[in-house]
Amino acid sequence: DQSLRALAADHGLYVGTAIDVGALSDPTYSQIAASQFSTVTAENAMKWETIEPERGVYNWAPAEQFMAFAKAHDQKVRGHVLVWQNQLPAWLTEGVADGSISKAELRGILHDYITAVVTHFQGRIWQWDVVNEAVTDPWDSPDGHITYKGFWYENLGAGYIADAFRWARAADRQALLTYNDYNIDAFGDGGPLDKTQFVYDMVKDLRAQGVPIDVVGSQAHLSTRYGNYSPFQIADAQQKFASLGVATALTEVDVRNLMPAEQTGDTMNPLLQAQAYDYSALMQGCLASRHCISYTVWGFDDGHSWTNTWDFGAGAGAEAMATLYTADYQPKLAYRAIQADLAFT
Ligand code: G3I
């Protein structure tokens, strides 16, 4: 069995994908999702706007459809996501904006939501993404340093992060609790604009206070447009985070190409080669670190990828084709590269 999941099992590693619940009715999509991956993450079905679209009205059906798929195929589940500034329900953001939800009430709402969701799925989640994308990037830090950002920080202050982890742990003692972010795949110069360093210091401080953070998740949304990380840089970051006593995970891997890159038969295509290199560097870095527990791609086929509609600066969908398979489900060079990493290392 040369599937990614079988090969990864020999390393004690879980290899995963985000799942678009709406795509599960496509038999080829389902067949690949089931056979290649040993862990799954709901791409959207477990976000707050979906789970609690109206205040106090819970909608578990899409998430449960996803959970049933995972169970049927013996896949571990990464719960995504409890606390994030995006895809919040309108009743919540509008209530805060118009003052009908006070800040004190907001903290209670967050507590109750985390408790309700973690309790609902208790015993069925391997890793929870508890707090997602809580800090700025260099380009949105006009005062020259990385800091906290977003709806929760603006309304509750940075203390919500420790609260969220404690509330999650209280509702599920077994699930691994993750801080998840992008652009933390490698360390920079250690200075005030080094986001990886900021997250490292934050996790160190939180753990020193006894906050139950078990995993640092590096999303690894990469693009061949901005150069490459070497396996060494990835392994180094995984090891440094692990030195804090946490496990690490690569949680949302994809590697975009400026279009057009879709000459899939052409094994010499430099864009596809560069993409394969990035996927491989992440896999080799993960394998080199004994603390990296999962390697999850954010969608496995170019037909179902958020990059198809997102504007990364070159226009919507102009920087895409970011996954392991073509839109007609042919494995790309990137697939062969990580398969080889798993088979030969
Ligand atoms: O469900 C509605 C549908 O009813 C409507 O007709 C349609 C029209 O726009 O929109 C649909 O919602 C879209 C949703 O995905 C479900 O497909 C939203 O517009 C779209 O913005 C949303 O994008 C998701 C994005 O998060 C938004 O926050 C992507 O699918 C999802 O891949 C992406 O995932 C995030 C991770 O959660 C966190 N890390 C970054 C990653 C990539 O942005």
C-alpha cells in the first residue's frame, strides 16, 4: 500500500486533509479522501457561523456528516476552529458593534460556546484548534512590531487566549489543544517583526502560566512566488517549538503558483517542480522532528481549494493550483514528492 496514510503510519505520522463537506457526494473525492489520509479537518463545517447561526440555535448537521465520514474511514479528527475572528455569526459581530452585547457578556458567550462545542464532540476530537491567527503580520504592523489582532483581542484583551485554552481543557481532558497560525513556518531574525518568534514567546509565556497548550500548529500556506524554505528551516522551527514542551503539527499545507501552472504532464515544469520542493521541504522538516505529529493539506485537489477564489494580490484566483492533485484528480509532482519522502526516509 503506497498511499500517503499507509506510508506515514510507518513513521508514526498522521497525514491529513481539509474536507469540503459539500464535495463528499463526489465519489472520486471521497475515495481519495478516505484512502490517502489518516486525519481530517472540516474546512468550514465546524466554524462558529455554521455551528450557531442564530443565538442559542445549534446546527450540528454538517459537522456530524463530516464526523461520520472520519469515523467510517478510521481517521483522526482535527477540530477547527473554536476562537477566530473570521466566519463569526452576524448576530455576534453585529451585537457587539451596536452595543447590544456588552464586553462582559461577550466573554460569557465565548465561554459558553467553547464549552458547548467541546462538550458536544468530547472524546471524538484528536486535536482542537482552540485559538487561530491571533497575531499580526509584519505588513500590518505599522508601528514596527508584531502584536495581537482581531475581534477577540479588540473586545476582550489578550487574556481571552489563556481563557479559551482553560475552558477547552475543562470540557475535554483528552483532546490536544492547539494554537494555530500562518507565517510561523520558519524563524526569521528574532527581531520585533519576526512573527514566528512572537508566537514562540507567547506560547512560552502561556505555558509558564500553566495554560494548557499542547500543540503549535503551523498552517504552511506557501507560495512559490516568494522563494522557498529548506527542510532544515522547517525542522529547526519544529524543534524550537518542541523545546517548549509542545508537539507540533503542519495544519493547512498548500503551495500556490502564479497561473498558469497546469501543464501537469510536464515533469520539467519549473512551477510544479518548485511546488513539489515546498511540499517536500515541509514533509522532510516534519519527519526530521520527532515532535511533528501530523501533516495536513488544506484540500487535496485543485478543484476544491480556497486559493481558486482568494485574491493574494495578483487578482482573485490568479495565484492558485496549490494542491497535490489536479482538478481531474491526477496526482501532481508534489504528490510524488511527499510520497517519496515517506517511502524512502
Ligand atoms: O457558504 C457560503 C455560500 O452559501 C455562499 O453562496 C457563497 C458565496 O460567496 O459563500 C459560501 O461561503 C464561503 C465559505 O468559504 C464556504 O465555501 C465564503 O464565502 C468563503 O469566504 C469561505 O472561505 C473559507 C475561508 O477560510 C474564509 O474564512 C475557505 O473555504 C476556507 O478554506 C478558509 O480556511 C482558512 C482556515 O479556516 C484558517 N486558516 C486560513 C484558511 C484559508 O483562508
